[in-house]
Amino acid sequence: MGLFLHRRLAPPPLLLAILVAASSHGASSSGDDGYDASMCVRQPYTCGGVSIKYPFYSRTGALLGSASSYCGYPGLEIQCEEGQAFLELQSGNYTISRIDYDDLTVRLVDPEVLDGRSCPRADHNVTFRNVSWLYYPSTTVDYLLFFINCNFLSDLSRPSSSNSTACKFDVGQASTGMSFVFLEQDVPYPNTNWWRWCRDVIEVPVLKSGLPSDPRNDPTWKNGGYGSSLRDGFQLALNQSQKLQACDQCERSEGTCGHNQTGAFVACLCSDGRIGHPNCTTDPSGISNKGTLTGKVIIASTAGLLSLCLLIPVVFLTCKYGLLPFKSKNEPRIESKSKNEPRIESFLQKNGNFHPKRYHYADVKRMTKSFAVKLGQGGFGAVYKGNLSNGCQVAVKMLKDTKGDGEEFMNEVASISRTSHVNVVTLLGFCLEGSKRALIYEYMPNGSLERYAFSNNINSENTLSWEKLFDITIGIARGLEYLHRGCNTRIVHFDIKPHNILLDQDFCPKVSDFGLAKLCLNKESTISIGGARLLP
């Protein structure tokens, strides 16, 4: 009973947070805030013939007393090495050939294609970090697709030999397969499944301005002419819509924006070494930041006391009339509106802390270019290749229309959203709009293990070494061990088979397809296996 009374009278967490914030406002505002103004690159400097300034930055020291903060936009750190300027993306370092501060664009080149080879090839896809503000401008960027070392089982499934490039790529080992370079728009989607028969399929951005009008009928293109497009690089633009209002107001006051490693705005940095509250013109009270420290303390203390005076009656009335979230069993319960909503919507609301970003169906069509590139077909629907607005490549699984209660969809969102492991595929988002249901995953360039596990040709490039298969087996076991023991809520997959094991660019295995998964508490030692499937 005593415990119940304690919980009954406890103020809601939101009110507690407001009280703490109000009482601590004075302390946080009264400090003599400052930073090393040399951290912000306001005056351009040159590296490799490229002019560099804000919002790009070079991490030369700690900002705001923390090495994890910087003065600039997320993902725009410049590294100047041996007279060359580099920008680090998730897929590696890229040479900067030009920055246009008027259009806020940067041109990058993969240094691996600058080695003088007449037939250069890309070794990896271009990917961005989650906090990057960069994206591909569709008006200036197109894409080349490299199909490397392909061994087709049928003439019907292969491209015309006239489309094969005359270049001999360095594929790292002996190869009898064919290699191709296509503009993405020239690949006959969605009827082709070439990627299944090729050791590597790599997509590379290039400038539209450097492409021939008809590459398929251009002999120089097949003999290495595409290399000039690779060496010209590609263009990225800054997505200004990512900028928070606080950062925008900071820049309007001639300040620069400080961010942390998660991409969150942390401070407005003024040119004289001050930290603006909230910008370099005024503080929240409207008094100039050049005011004395004593004035700041008085204003902050007064604001804190006023906030407390206003909140005390709110807390009293809330407790008196029983509006707290902790109620006794005898008190009437307010019926949730979710009772009359679709079952899936209700489920997502209850698990709002776990599920990832939600997209509209129009967003899904946009990122997949109206489902142009089909990667495969699963038991619950087709999988398509796509790109997020930040350039991150994704695989989009469109679930089949069903009149059921959507248990597979809820299982997938609920289970995989609770995980974070190198051997478990990452769910980046989902779509639920009417009968349209989609799951958005990280893209796995090497497809599924099924492609390699059932290869009948021992000399095929789709045959993996025993050492690699052993590593993959260990990775799968680690992923399953994590699901069974490493999560707060244990996850039993119930549908493990080669088709549901995906391989990244390094053949690191990732468990996927959680449509039949079941959740259980860690303390539970038994679980129904009614939904389990036998391996094919």
C-alpha cells in the first residue's frame, strides 16, 4: 500500500524534467561560455588547389571542451594529406577536386581510379554516413553499373556480346567470366537478373556532363572511354533542409554552427570567441550577449524562479484531480483511441520507442525509382534496390497485399528494431499506408547465401572457399546467439535458411527476414514452435 501511495503521488516524468530544466537554467546560462575561435574556418585556406572554409571543417582540436564536437556541418570534415584534400564518406576517402560555395556542391573523385590504368574499375559502392547532409543532385549525376566476372548459365539471360566492354578488368584472380559497364538507364530493368551470375555488381555515380550521347554505340566507350567519366568524378550537394532552425538563426546572426558526432546542433559560435544564446545577436531575454555576467545571472535566476512559480499550481492540480499516469485499479480508465484503429497502427503506437523512421508510400516509390531494380523475390514479397536522400543504398521489401492481421509485418518491425549486431541486418525504416507495407533495410551487395550455397559448378565464381564458408557459418552462429541471449527481449527467428542470410561487400553474413520471429522474455525457457519452418 505504501508503494502504491508513493507512485500515486509521484509527479509525472515530464513535469520533473521541466522542473529540473528550470532550476538548472541559471547554472547553464550563467557560465562564462567561450571556445577557441580558431576552430572555425572562417577565412579560406587552400589544400590541393581547393579553397576550404565553413561549413567544411578540419578537426584540429577540441571544441567546447570535447573532441567529439566541431564547427561545421555533419559529414564535411576535410583531411589535408600530402597536398591533397580528402572528404571521408562511409565507403572511404575521396579526393576533392572542387567546392562551389555558391551552389553548395562538392566534386569528388575515387583515388583508386586515378592510377593511370586504361581500364579503371570501381571497387566499391559510394555510401554516406547516417549524419551526412550530402546527397546526389539528380540534375547533374548519373550512374555507371559494373557487372564484374559474370558466368551466365543461359544465353537468354546474358547481355548481348556487343555490349561487353573490351577492357580487361583486374578482378584479383583468374577469371573466364564476362564484364560489362552500363549506364544505369541502359540496363533492361526489371527483366534482367544479371546480378545473380556476377561476382561483383558495383554502382558508381558520375557526372552527366561527361557522358557520351549514346554509350552503347560508342566504340571508344567500350575500350576504356568510360574511364574519363570515372576520373571526372561525381558531384554531391548539401541538403539545406537538414539544417535546424537554431542553426539557421545562428548563421543569420553571422555565427557558425557547432555540431556533435550524432549530427545534433550544440551551439552558435560567434566570431569573437563567444557562444551565442541562442545566437550571436541576442540571448533569450533580448539583452545583448555583450552584457555583464552579473546581468546574465540575475536574468537566469529570475526566469528560473518564475518558471517554478508557474509550475507549482500545475503540479498541485495534476495530483489533486488524478491526472497522473499511475492510477489505482479502482479508478476509471480512459479508453485508448487505438482500440478502434487498425491493429498494426495500435501495435506501432505501443512500441514507438523501438521502431525506426516511418516513410510514406510516395517516399518508397521515389527512393526505388518506381521499383526499377528488382533484387529478388521472397516468401512475403519482392525486394527492390533504392537510395535514400542522403545517398545511402537500401533494399526495400514490399510485402504482399494481404487481408490478414499483418502479423509478419509487426514481427519484422518489432523484432529487428530491437537489435544492433554486426551479424544482424539493420532495419532503416518502414512504410505503412493503407494496404501498402514496406520494410527498408541496409543494402547487401553480395545478395543472399543461397546464391553461393547451391552452386553446382565447382569452378564458378559463385563458389566460396571452405575458409570463407566457415567464417560465414561462425558469423551466422554469432548473430543467432545474440538474438537468443544478447537482447533484452529474446528473439527466436524460426526461418533460418540460406535465402535469409545476406552478405555484405566483405561477405560478412547478416541474419534477415524476421517475418516468422517470436519474441519472449529472457527468463522464459520454453516457446511455441507452431510457426517454425523446415529448411528447404
